[in-house]
Amino acid sequence: MRQKRIIGSHFCNAFQASEVNELVSPGLVNPVVGTTLPFEGVPEAHESMRSNKHLGKIVCVVARARTGHSDASFSTAMQASA
């Protein structure tokens, strides 16, 4: 069996984003998160991308009313990426 890996995407439309969420939410694919920042960290995230000094995805947490993950899995993922 061949294994495939989605490394990332710079742009997608709403339909594609929804489709990706359908894979991520049940844990069928796991995004590579390099850094998690609060919303106030957006300037730092932009500078990191501009200077190409980031590894993995940069997540800026805007609101956590609904993440698409159970609280336990989200907390574990955030701790692992810290």
C-alpha cells in the first residue's frame, strides 16, 4: 500500500477547506504544526513567514468557541506543539 502525505497548501477555497476539515477532525490526517500563537502574535507569525524561518504550520488562535477537535485532543496537540 502506498502512503501519501499532504504537506501543505498556501491557498484553498471554502469547499477545499471544508474537505480538509473532514479529514483532520476525525484524525485521518494530522497537520504539522510548528508554532501556536495567540491572535496578538500575528505580526510575529508574518515576520517568521516573510523571513522563511518557520518550520511547519503557524497557527494563530483567534477564537476557541469550536475547534473541530475534542477538548482533550486539542489540548494534547497544543502541548505537543509547544
